Amino acid sequence: MKIATYNVNGINARLPVLLRWLEESGPDVVCLQELKAPQDRFPEKEIHAAGYQAIWKGQNSWNGVAMLTKGLDITKVQDTLPGDPDDEQSRYLEAIIDQMVICCLYLPNGNPYPGPKFEYKLSWLKRLKKRTDELINMDLPAIIIGDFNIIPEPIDVHKPERWENDALYRTEVRKAYRGLLKKGWLDSIRTVFPKEKIYTFWDYMYRSYDRDAGIRLDHILLSPYLEPALQSGGVDRHVRGWEKTSDHAPTWIQLEK
């Protein structure tokens, strides 16, 4: 089973790129972030024509998450991260797919640091920890997947010394990420590529893609139940080089099912 995450940076603007990649790659499950479309503007017809069914939670102009499956039923569990009933940002979608709990997330960026956006990011991480601890304690086959907006380690960023006061690389958020791993979640991409430089995002500015001046923001974390099933993984870096593409590249793993 091939499971992927892709921050599309505007699903309608990037729809030709998304459809081209789906046809080329053929993932069984895809988690999308940053739809930048309200609920009624999701391109369900085009996605269905490509062979996928979908659930999604849109938001006007910003955020938005979705799950696509090919030949697999989706049962939505919840579309809001528990813990803050006043949080209206569309950043979380949890579903059961093929007897697995899959949590698609678009974690807050948090910039500028310091400030209220960074504090929101930290509070969101606390809520995420509570939910993911529950999943670990239930000993379920579970996956946390999406754009975490966290650069875990120096190997995950070009010139890390320039990022010390960026909300993506701040000590607080990296500590929270390591806390997930200590609890038992497996960073699948880093497991497949333990020492290699591997990025998932290249800024549109400064010829970042051409210079390979990237960062690793998109992660797929597996619960201990699924760790033995991990076979392979990768980043479809070439998709970032397509015309009118997202600044992220699709990231995927293969599980034995």
C-alpha cells in the first residue's frame, strides 16, 4: 500500500499538477494540505474521474485538508483537532482507511517568532500530543501524516544556522517533534534514509530548487503497530520542477499490507 502526503498550495490552481502526479505515481491513499478553497470549491468531479474518492474540509482562501483513496473506503472520525472548540482553522482530518487510523494535518507555520502565531503553534502541538498519545495507548495501526511545518534536525535544512529564530526550526517545536518520536512514533522517511540529505520543500525565491536549498517539512509518522510494515519511501522531488507546481513535493511510503 502506497501512502502519500502532498501540500498542494492551492488545489484548484495546482489541479493539473496533482492529476498528473496521481496518474504517474498511483498512490492508494493521499493526504493533501493547504487546499486554499472553501468546502464547495473542492474539485470532487475531477478527483473522482482520476479514480479517487475524497473527504475534505475546506476553508476560504487559506488552510484546508483532504484525503483521497483509490479503491478503499473512508470513514471520517473527526475534522477538528480536539482541545479548542474556538479553533476554526481547517488543519486536521482524521479517518479510518483499511483498518488504519490516518490523521492528516497541516500544522501552523508559527511565524513571525516571537508572537501570537508562534504561541498558537505551540498550543496546537500540545493538542496534537494529547490525541497522538491516545492513539499510542490504544495500540492501533495509526499514521500521523502531513505538512508539520517543523524541521526536525540540522540535516533536514540547507544552512541550518540561518534558521535558529524561525518558527519552523525553533527549539520548542523541534523538542515537541522529538517528543512524538520518544512516545513511539516512527519517522518513516528518516528511517528509510537515515543519513541522507532529503528535502520536501523548496521556496519559490532565490532559485532554491535549482540550488537544492530545501527543507524537510512533510512527515509520515507510524505507530509502533505499523513499524514492521514499512518497506520503502521517498520524495517525488521532480514534481517540484514541473510548471506551475507547488513549493512542496509529494512524500510517500510503501507499507506491506
